[in-house]
Amino acid sequence: MKHIAPERWADLEAGKVSEPDAVRLRAHADGCTDCSRARDRVTRARSALARVRDAGPPSLGWDLLGARLYWSTSSEMRRRERERDGRRGWVRRAAPVLAVGLAVASGVAAVVLAAGHRPEHPVPLVAPTVPPVLAAAPTPAPAPVLPVPPLESAVTFIQGEAKIGAEKAVASQSIHVGDVIQTGRGKIGVQFGDRSAVLVEPESAVEFVAFDADNVVLKVAGAVTVELEKRHEGQHFAVLAGDRSVEVRGTIFRVAHHEGDLDVAVTRGKVAVIDGHDELEVPAPMHLSLAASMHLGTMVPAPVLAAASRELAEGMHVPMVPVWPGGDALRESSAMLSVTAPAKTRVVVDGRPVATGSFVLRALAGRHLVEAGAQSRWVDVERGAATPASFVTTDRNVSERPGQVDGQLLAHGVVNQCGDSARKLSPGSGGDMRVEIGINADGSVDFVTVVRPSTEPEVDRCIVDFIRDRFTFPAGTKATVQKIIHY
Amino acid sequence: MLKPMRRDSRPPLDAPDGSAQVGEAELIRRCIAGERAAFERFYRDHRRQVAGNLYRVLGDRGELDDLVQEVFVIAFRGMERFRGDAKLSTWLYRICVNVALGRLRSKSRRAPPVPYGDLLEETVDEAQVAPDLKLERREELQRVYRTLEHLAPKKRIVFVLHEIQGLDIKEIADIVRAPLVTVRTRLHYARKEFYKRIAEEEGTP
């Protein structure tokens, strides 16, 4: 016996089957257990579908949703408002001109008619739309286009591995258009104006696409924190992150861009994130995470809670000097301050947290209070000194040796040198190794052992030889330090 | 100096009793012009319809907020292209369908669907229903939406519009912008597949 197709039971329920067919179907179900069960199931499913139809729409957080919608459309709404107001403004401005034109035209017509003169060509009653040609006046010579001055800059902070162009970053360098800053396991800060600086975070690359008084455009792969307290009048500042851009409307923000995923956090002022034709403003204290596959149109910035905001603000501190006399003048009036501290020790300079571990910081000439862990000391910085003023922790509870190893790695640029020589042979190579360094009480290197090799034995050997032959430490405690070295 | 206030000659959107005072066309025109109050009015008038449409197609309120927002953002951006040759509700329906289609397509590439446990809580008479019957109804509904998960997104849309929303073939063709014959074919196969699965599902009495 042939069974009935299940959708026929739905048709029967819906009254879409002719009466003879309905009788036949019912008779079949009475004699067929399978079809009878199928009919019952279909009937129940149809009842469920009917209940969905009758159910009211779900209740959502309408106000919250409305607020999200407000955010999503705010930029575009403002643009439309501006356009609308612009059009109205044009009409308002044009109205007096049109009125005068009409008055002049009617005056001319009245004079012609009063003179009884019938002109050969009828005089138009409306003034011609083409404006009268002004008496020939000497065309003014075009104003000379002055070149926009490039921005001056100075490196204010270096921690770990960082390069400007192909060279290891040093404090005396300045930035020019086209320069690329690259960081490994380090950070670098560059100041380019009064309370204006950029901090390039670890494993990041920043290209200075434009860098002058009118335009500052940074192209970012990785993360940067930007502080812009005072911008030049009319200066455009944008961070390009893949296909998207972040335009600055205010002051302190961080942009992270990793393989198309964008994360923007703002602690002061506001920025506009632009994705194609879409634009969304992110005010402080808010952040916006935008995955590569997502569209800006459906996103809203999320608020940063107060506690997290403080943490974020501290993490986004961009080291810079408080006055900006210009790049060269700053280099002359300041010098670098080298701080050597264990990796996780928080270092505060002049009451302001700067970073953890070892780093080099630009400081104005004078005396500065450096606090690292439980230790603090005044350090004198000499005006324009070639050698950095130094602060080295000697905390009894915390060995000074790990910090000193960091300082030596930073000073010698061993990782860059060994890594670069390997990359010449096989471009794109990189990795990390763990070494153990024994340091004697007199500061000499006792031994260097590879605890975990990298995939490049040549690089491992280069780094070990370099440490053994070149590293020297001040007299202190005898210690063994393990370090992971990334190249 | 303070700028003098500009008198707005446009009629107010709402009458004193709160009812709509301007027609659809005027509302759309003002939304296009960037009048925030008009867009808020548009959102208020249509939010329940949009949420209901999406909800019935997807049977899932997990991301409903996001999807409703997406529909309104798309509507806001597309208003300039709304020519008024279709009803506003049909146009909005069309956006809902496209958003739901996108969601269904991405869902099929992602995690398994969430349970539809909360669907019945929205029915009007649900409070009066006995607990065991309520549970039974909920299970039946879960079974229905679980079965719908097996339909291809385009078939599912057509099926929901026909079997739940009660729209006829012509209306569906207008919404999904497909020829009548295509819609009819999709519906035929969707119904066949759906009811076959319902009839054959293991573990149901």
C-alpha cells in the first residue's frame, strides 16, 4: 500500500484538498498506522506554527535599542542635517541677491516703457542670468604656494627592540615622511609637538604616510597610542588601519589593528572611525571593537567602566616631555635617562608611572626622582649629554641582575644584529630562545647556556657568543638569570 | 551673540494625543532630510513589526536586538532609494528577510542553533495554560524550529512567510524579489521536506 505524502496532511488541515480526496485520505489514515501517526505529528506541528503566528512580537529593550540606533546613525544624521542646513543657508544668502536683481530688472523695464521707445529687440522683463562682465582688471598673480613645513620630532622613549627604518632606534633620531617604525618585544615613543606624541606598542609597525603641519597620517599594523593635546589649527590627523581609518577629533586614544581586526579605545576627547562610507564617532571613555568581517554600520561603541578607564588611561600613557621647544632644541635641552629594573617592576619618574622593567626615557635637564619597586633615587640629567643618566635598581629583595640583563640587551641591540644576519639569509625568519646567564659577583659573565633553542641554530650561537663576549655588569650579587629572547 | 531661533514651519510629527500626525511619505521625507525626531518616530512605529518578522523567521531571540538594529540602520541608509512603489511595510519586510537570510547563512556556518525555549512565553494566553501542556507545546515548537534548521535559508524564508505568516505566493514573490514560479517551486520543496522530517522524526509519539 502506498503511503500518503506528509505535506498532504498539512493540505488537508488547511482545507486545500477537495472533499472526495479528503474522504480518501481520512480513510487511508484509519487503516494505516504509519500514516495516522504522520498525520498526528503534522497536525501538532501546524498548531505550533499557528501559535507562533498568533504570538505577539517579543519584548525587547526598546529604549536601549533606540539608543544604539542613535549611535549607529548619528554621524550620518548629522551629515544630512548639515547638508539640509547648508541648502537652507544658500537660499537665505541668495534671496537678497535675487531680490535686488528683480528690482533692477523691473526698473529698467519701467524706464524703457516710460520713454515710449520701442526697441528693435524686446527687452526681457527679467534680468539676464549671465552677470555683467566686470571692467577688465589686471588678473592678480596667483599667490605663491608655500610648502607645508614638516613636523619636527624627537624620540622620547625606547623599551626593548625598536627600529626606525632599517636601523636600531636611538634617542638622537627624528622622524620624516615615509619612515617606518617597527617594534619587536619593545615600545618606542615619538613626540612631535606640544603634548602630542605617539607610542608604538610591541610587535607593531607604523608608517608615517604624511607628517607635516597640515596632515599627520599614520598607517598602522599592530597597536599605537596617540596623545594629541594641542593640534595645529586645521591639522588633519588620521590613523589608517587596513581599509578603515580613525580620524582624530580630540586627544588620547589607542588604535590596535591586527589582520583587519580593529580596536579603538578613547580615554579623552573623541575619534571618528571610518569604514568606506560609514562613519562612527567614538567618544571617551568608550571603545569599539570591529572584526575584519564586520560592518561599521551595525556597531556601537561600548562604554569603558570607571575602574577599567583608569587602568586604560595608565596603560595608554605616552611618555613625553612637558614643554616642546622643537625637535632640535629639545635634543639640546634634554638627555636620555636609562632605567634598569627587573621586568615586572613598575617604574615611576617624577611621580608619573612610565613603564615596567628597563627603558630609556627623554627627560629635561635637571634632577628627576625615579622610583622602581621599593627603591627610589634622584637622578641628575645633564643638558644635551651624549651618555644617558643611569638608574639601576639594587633592591636586596629583588635581584638587580634580570634588569641589568635587559639593559645590556637593549644597549647592545644583540637581538637585532643576530636576527638581521639570519634574515639576510632567509628573509622572514624569526623566533625565540631561552637562555640562562650566570653572572659572577664581580659582574663578569660566568656562563651562557641555551635552555630552549630556537629553530635557527646560527642565531642562537650568535646571541650566546655575543652575551658571553660583550656583556659586562657592575659588581653586585652572584646570580643566574633566565631570559626569553625574541628575534 | 545668541543666534535667533529659527521657527520650524513643518507640522509636528505627533498630534497632541500622541497619534501620528504626518503620513508615511512625509515621515520618510523628513527622515531622509536628517530629522532625528522623524527617524525616532519611524523606529517607534515599526520596531514591533520588525522584531516580530525576524523572530518568526529565526525563532531565536539570542541576537534579535542586533538584527533589529541592523534592519533599521539599513532602512535609514536606504530611505533615499525608497520610491514608494511598494508599501513601507513591504519594503521593511524585504529588509527583514534579507537580514534574516544573512543571519541564517552565517548561522549555518557557525555553532548549532540555540534552544527555542522562550518562544511560547510571548503568547497571550500562555499564562492560563496548564504546565504540562505548556511544556508539551514548548517541545513541539522546539521540534518545529529544529526541523526548520534543516531547510536551506531561501526555502526556509519562503516556508515561514507562507506557513507562519500566511502570505500568498504573490506577496512572497514581491518580498523576496523572485519570480512566482521560483517561489512556488521553493515552497513546494520546502513543505515536502519539512513535513517529511516532522512525520518521520524519531522519538516523537
